[in-house]
Amino acid sequence: MGVIIISEAKHTNRLIKEKSPYLLQHAHNPVDWYSWSDEAFARAKAEDKPVFLSIGYSTCHWCHVMERESFEDEEAAELLNRHFVAIKVDREERPDIDHIYMTVCQGMTGHGGWPLTIVMTPEKKPFFAGTYFPKTSRGGMKGMMELLPLLAQLWDEHREELEDSGDKVSKWLQEISEEDKEKQAVTDKTFADAFAYYKRNFDDEYGGFGPAPKFPSPHNLMFLLRYYYYTGEPRALEMVEKTLVKMYQGGMYDHIGFGFARYSTDQRWLVPHFEKMLYDNALLVICYLEAYQITGRPLYARVARETIAYILRDMTAEQGGFYSAEDADSAGVEGRFYVWSRQEVLDILGRERGELFCDLYDITAQGNFEGENIPNLIKSSGDEKSRAEVENDRLVLFSRREERVHPHKDDKILSGWNGLMIWALARAYAVLDDPLYLQAARRAVAFIMKNMRREDGRLLARYREGEALYPAYAADYSFLINALLELYQASFDSNYLAMAVELNEDLIKYFWDETNGGLYFYGMDGEELLVRPKEAYDGAVPSANSVAALNFMQLGRLTGSIEWEDRANELINLFGQSINQQPAGYGFFLMGALYVSRPSREIVITGEKDSAATEQMLQLVQKAFLPDTIVVFKSPGGEQGADSLASYIKEMAVKRDETTAYICENYMCRQPVTDPEELRRMIVRDKPEKIDG
């Protein structure tokens, strides 16, 4: 597990001292790499050289290709070492650096991706940007052997122009990082516009939105589920269900070992980019669980269980934290670990069983991926009965696959991505009632609190091999706070609510802009970079501000604090102009805005925790899809548990010695009930609300 370093390598550079799996992958390049450090920029200044910055991550396929072609190549390395100071950055350890220079790349070239290539002055001002470059020019793409001498020549002969370009790019960064000039409310029209966008771009045949490549973008689906909840609009639910079913049926889902790949390269979800990311799988678990809560369809519960099984089996550290990712490549070939030939399956299972399996999972002699086969259910009905009939065969194939060379695992533990997985596990425990999920969530929280906080309580971003490093970013805090709120409502252990409150106070302390509002990307105690941005756009993962808006509102309702609710409204209005202009880019933010704009409910259940009546009431509200509802448990034993954090529940007591539920909506409380069936009737939304477009 982790990174294998060859002991007799021809070259060893200073990256050998790093913990990042990505940096260690480059520790034996002939390139004289630095990590991002004052030392590197001081050398660039002293030797009057530009800086060549390369950003990627350890499970990035094209990062591997560029390394093999150029960074392991003596000729290309010699050019880099002669003319530049070369710096490597792991984007998952330093998302602050990546965010800034990816914005530069997208602004200068119109596109972005990894590996990210930036050339800049010793003052960190960029004047050239791109992504992957081959060693030599091909297909209209300039190669490193041509590009590096050209950039070096420009540096020597046209220095003023390059420095002027760097100044202009830096000024542009500052300008686009300024807040919207006008604060705007997010209105019903915004929700309706987002829904209309998804309708226009929906693929009716295979689900998902827009052309290939297709990304899962679970938070967009989660917004649509809430739109359906509030409005009863059937098309919203139809789009989500079609997408969830088609994603599962395709090859993007690992039908042999479970879990989802990062995205599909084609329209049908057949051919994935084979890397598996912790954050995708965590968010998809939540999405399938929410669909199960709404529809009761067993398929969604099974996919959630199987995906969690993959995470607990392959992506969980012995101490309890969750690893970051698995590579697309094994033995240097993309997808090799996951594909099969028909003959191989027949040889392993025998002809009769093998043909049954191959027919179900579209495994043919000609193959569906470079002559091999990605198991999928696209052409099959994929019904539960057919699949159950070959379950033993799947286990046999899984066991045989385990003998193959496994993809590289990035075994660093990121506090924010772990927060997403804890959220998924807490929701899974609440909905599916498997104590294994609660245990895994608790262990992960305990690991983070013990190993990824400084003595002063400051959360840290990354842990690997006993070292926790880098002050955590706003997204790390937001994701973890959200997870703790979810874990409280799954376990009703008030310690998690107390942790959420404490971390939320630190979030404000380190990241909140007291002048204009909003959360900065990195903390006031972080390294000073070209700009200190605020991110609201919901990309592969939701933004810190999006999640924080929902957290603030939920904390306000849980604790009775108006201050947190005010901050939620302030956040939404701060980014309202951007959200109103392009609502589909802010799926998670829209979830928070819906919560803020609609009447929300607080359900307080008080009774003996271990009694059957209490358990029945708690499970009733946990298993239902109630995105407008916060659930609090109050022990009848007096001033303990949530009582000290939520003062408004102090007077709520059991009635007639029976477990009692109090429902408060829109700042008014109804008569308490002791009958679970009466509670069930009360939590069902009477009629959909109209959202005016």
C-alpha cells in the first residue's frame, strides 16, 4: 500500500523527503524537482530563472503519461534543469495553489485539467499556462523539447514583456476575486431556471446532463431530489432515477468489486476513466440513499451498501481514516485491473456458468474496450433475480481479480474528503440501520480529532505515515462540520453536535471575511499567495461556502442561534448574483437556498433512549426523506446532552411517561404527540409548493 520506491534508482531528487504519494512518484526523476517552498523561489530569484510549476495528483492518468514521456527522460530533464527551477505540487494537499493557477490556466487558454503546467516569474506571477504536453510536438500540440527552449529564449530576450504579462494576469486574478458588486437574493426564479437547465440538457436515453465525458455530479441530483420534494414535479425525480440507474448499469460502476470510477468517457456510462475517488463514492452513496428514501426501490439501497463495502474493504486505514483514491492504471496500463476477456471468464467459471455470466454482463469475444471487456448491464435488464443468480460467480471472479497487480492507492487521508465519507456513513446508518456504518463513521471522526488537529485545535488538511500537515482549508471545515451534524442526527450523541459547534466557530475565526462576508478559500494563518479567493462554484465537490450556508442554517435551527441563520442568509446573498446568472453551476448552494427560503421543521423527540417507542419514532423520521427537517433527541434526565446546546428544548418533556415528539415549523410549535402513527402523518408534506419561474 502507498508508494513503492525503487531502492537502486539512477536519480534521486529532494522530493524523496516528502510524504505526498504524488511527489514521491517523481522522487527518482532526473528533473531537479523542488516542492513548493521558499527555497525554490529564492533559488529562482538568485539564478534569475523562471519557475516551471507542475501540478497533479497521484492517480492522474495523464500525469503518469507526462512523467514517463518527459520527466523521466534525460533529454527533457536536462532542458528543464538548465533553464528553469522546477516545482511539483500535489493538488490534493495544496488545493489553494491549484485553485489559483487552474483559474489562470482556464483564463489564459479557455480550458483546464491535470497535469497543470504553469511557467511564472520568481515572484509567482504566471505568464504561460497549459495542461499536458508530450515530449515532442505532435497532432498540433507543441512538445516539451520545443516549448522549453522557446520559453527560455523569451525569458532571456523579452523579459519585460513576460513580466508585464505576469503583472496583468495577477491583476486580473485580483479583479475576478472581488465579490459581486451587488448582493442579490436567490429567488424562486433561480430554482426554476436551474430545473429548466437540467431539463434542457438531460439525456433521455442514458441519463446525465450534456455530452460526453459525463461526470456524476451528485449534488446536482441531490438538488433535483429536493426540488421534487418541495414541488412534486415528477420530471425532477425521473431525471435523477434515470441517471442513477444508467450510471449503475454502465461500466463506470465496478460490477465485480463495487464502487464508482471518476467519470465516463462516453455517453452510455460504459467506458470510465478508471480511477476511483473517495469524494465521488461518498457523494454517490448519499444520492442513492436519498433516492431510496423517496422511492423505496431496493436497487438504490443495494448500490449504496455495495459502494460502502468497497470503501470499508479497500479504502479504509487500520486506524479508521479513509484513503483518497485509486489509480486508473495498473502495471502501466489504464484499466487493466478491471477488464476481462470472454475466454478468461469461461476458463475461471466453466463454460456453462461462464456463458451465463458473460451474457448478463456483456462480455463478448470481440470486447467493448480495446479488445477486452468492461462488465456492464447496459444491454441487460439487470433485474435483481438475474444478478442474484450469478452472485457466487462474481465472488469467484473477484477473488481471481485480487491476484492481479492492483492499481496504485493514494493512501493519504484528507480531513475534508473524510468528512464527506463520514456524512455518507452516518446517513447510511440512519436509513439502512447497519451498526457497522455507525462504527466506521465514529472511528473516522475519532481518528481525525486525535491525529489531524494541532494542540490549539486547528484542523489540519492531510495525514500520511504519522505526519499531519497543512492548515485545513475552508472546505475541510465545512465538509467535516456537515458530517458531524449528520452523525449527530444518526446517533444522537451530543458530543458530535458540540464538535460541530466548536469547528464552526473556528471556521469563522480563520476564514470569515468580516468586511464583506463569505469564507476565504484558505485561512488567515495560511501562506500568502497571489490572491485570497472565495469559492462558491460547485464542481467535482461542493464549495466551502455552499456547504457552510447549509451548515449555518442547520446549526441555527439545532441550537436556536439566530446568528448562524443570519450568516447563512448573508452567504447566499453574497454570491446571489453569480448563482442567479448560472444556477446550474451551484447545485449544492441551491440546496441551502431552498432550505433557507422554505419553512423548515425541527422535530424534538424526548424519551428513554433505549425504549422501543423512542426507537420507533427516531427511525420513523430518520428513514424518511425530510430535507427540510432537523431532528433533536432530548433525554428526560435533565440538563445533559443536547439540552446545553439547544436551550429551546429545555421545557420539552415526556407526556404521560410516554416518548413524546414535538414538531416546530416556521417558528411555531404544534401540540406534542405520543403516537408514532400520528407523527408519521404529521411529517408527510401535505401538498407541493409552487415555485414560480
